[in-house]
Amino acid sequence: MTTFRISPAVADAFPDTLIAVVTATDLRGHEPWPATAAALEELERQLADGTWQPADETDPRIEAWHTAYRSFGTNPRRIRPSVDALGRRLAKKGVLPRINPAVDSYNFVSVRHGLPAGAFDLDHVTGDVEIHYADGSETFTPLGEPDSVENPKPGEVVYSDTTDVLTRHWNHRDAHRTRVTDDSTHVAFVLETLHATRDGHLLKSAADELQDLLSPHAGQVTVHCLSSGADA
């Protein structure tokens, strides 16, 4: 079983971090997911009629990630946290991209709750996963660019397994190797906050909502919480 952990150095720098790890087994990505489709359409309708808007960089949830990015040398207005980029895209275009049901589900939950989200196909993850400061020697192959290789900057926060980096800039961009497709059957989804004291209840609601969207299309869905000093 893949274990997720936060390195001691990152835990010390961000002591109020809380991450929900939602793991789905026997996922069925090729069948219709009507609840996810309906949830996306309803959110887009609320945006269109002005009853809801995605969180922007003035929101404390997004502002916290901008501050974190700057602390490890990333300009968050050039390289944006995933939830910030997704919310800006939704506000501009009026719709969220449709990738596949599993990805659409976590994108919906992410932008609805203003929390970064991502996912890893666990059949392509090697060993355990750690959130840590890069030393500059690691390699990263960006999503959609299987022939590209990058080196994260020293001090940049990344997710890594025993092979290479799975996300750059904490949650800006995922790796190609562990991307979630229609064929993915064993997937770990992550939802993140840097302020558990303030937003822990929001994270729990988001994880519950994601679990509800996944459960009709999976053999089992479990939720574990990863905090600074605890593995999931």
C-alpha cells in the first residue's frame, strides 16, 4: 500500500497543513458518471447567473498558497496553484474542462471548495510518496509532455515517489507518468489546505463530496487525513 507523508522540513515550515487522501479501488472510468456531470453543469449555471463565483487570489484560501509559493521561490502569479488557475479559467470561460469522469470530479470539488486537488494513478506510482523540498537533482516529466524532462529548483516543494517528481511547485502541475485516465482503476486523490485550524471543516466536506461522487463507480473508496507529523 502506498503511504503518503510530509517531510519534517516541510512540516516545520507549514505546521497547519492538512491533506485528505481519498483512495478509490476498482474504479470504472468508462461508464457514465451522471452525478459528476450534473454537479459541473449546476456549478456553471450558478456562475452564469451570478449566485456563485470561484475563489480568487484575494480569498484567504488562495492567498495562503500564494504566500507559500513565494516562500519557496515560486512566483504564484506566473506559476499558479492549481485551484487558482482552475478558478481563473472557469471565471473567464464559464465552463470547466471535461477530461474524464475521475478528473472532472476532483476538479469540481477543488474549485467549488477553493482547495487544491490532484490525483495519482497508484498503479504507476513506485514506493511511497513524500512532500519535500527538492534538492535540484530530481527529474519531472510534465503532464502531456512525455518526452520532456525538467529539474525542479532547489528548495521547491514537490511530491515525489521513489522514481521522480509527481507534482511541481507543491500543486501546480502533475507528472505524465501518474496521470489519471479512463483506464485508471486504483487512484489516490488529494485535497489540501495549509490552514487546518481554519479550513479543516471545509476540507472534510470536500473529501466527503468527492467520496460521494466516486463511490457509485468504485469497488471501495476510503478517506485518510495526512497532517504534519502523520502519514496517510
